[in-house]
Amino acid sequence: MKVLYVYAHPEPKSFNGALKETALAALQEKGHEVKLSDLYAMKFHPVLKASDFPERKKQDVFKPFFEAIQASKTGAFAPDIKEEMEKVKWADLLIFQFPIYFTFMPAIMKGWIDRVLAPGFGFNPVTNNDYDTGLFKGKSAMIVATTGAPKAMYSEGGAHGDLNKHMESITHCIFEYMGMNVLPSHIIYEVSLMSRERGAEELEDYRHRILDL
């Protein structure tokens, strides 16, 4: 299996860093091919901008959706976008790992989605039934996330509400919209207060989850 691991955390020595390294080792142990997009290490630019489209069709006014559709036909995206698109095309499975910031992904991860999973590339903007015509059919996606708050706060009836429901804006409205099969998310709660012993247990649990893919 070909796996693209899209990772967003600014500190390599963090628990998230250990999770990522655990996953990469387990994937390689199973003989999978792996490519890593470490967004902070890459200094990935998260802001959609006019220079993303070096062969713009409309110079007088910037219409990102229109330019993305045109660029999807010609391949005229900025080099950093094209590089990530090639990884996505190559992959059978995309794993997105990030800490939860205000019940959502970090801005750098959202920026990767905005710039890379462009209209015309990930979905057909012409149809009215995109969930059936997503261009990534045959691919799978999975979220791996950590929280600082305890699970009770991110559960039904908790202060923040069910985190899995929050993430449907990603799993359903992005991944399934683009035709991907969504695997159950792997969420680790209350990482900010985690003991070393529990951390080791969580890493081992995640290792087995990856080995069982």
C-alpha cells in the first residue's frame, strides 16, 4: 500500500512527533511505501494566493475557484502545490495527523487542504452530486488527532461536544466529498497531562492500529 502521511506539529520532540515516528516505523515494518509531508518542517505556506496560479486566465480580478479549475486542466499550479498533488495522486491512503486547536485542525493543515485539494483535482465542480463524483474514489483517509482536554469534555453532553461530530466537517465534507473511504479516527485525549507510562501505552496502541491497517 502507498501511504501519504500529512503531519502538522511544530515541535519534533513532542508526543505528536513520537506518534508520527511510531506510525512511519510501523508502516515500513509492514512493507508499505510511505511519503511524508511534515508541514512545519517544510515551512509549507498555508495561504491561498494569486501566485499559486502562474498562468492565470483572469489578470484583472483574482477568482481562486476559477483559476484552480483552469490550472487543474493544464497543471499550471505553483511548484509546491504540484509536488503535494503528485503525492496525493500516488497514495492509496492519506493519514492526517494534528493536535486539536479550538476543536479543529491547525491553520497550516487547513491551508494544505485549501491549496492542494483544489477544485478540478479532488472533485468535479460541474456536477451537482459531488459526493458521487469525487475524483479520489479508491483512496482512503484517516485522521489521527490529540487533544489537551479530557475525553469527557469532547463527548456528547460535554463542554466542547462530541469531537467526532466536529470532525465530520473534515471526514464528510472534505474526504467523502472527494470520494475517499474514511477510516475511523484515532484520537488521544488529554495529552497535556499524560504520564510517561500512559504515553508509552498510547504509542503502542497506535502502533498496533497502524499495523492492522
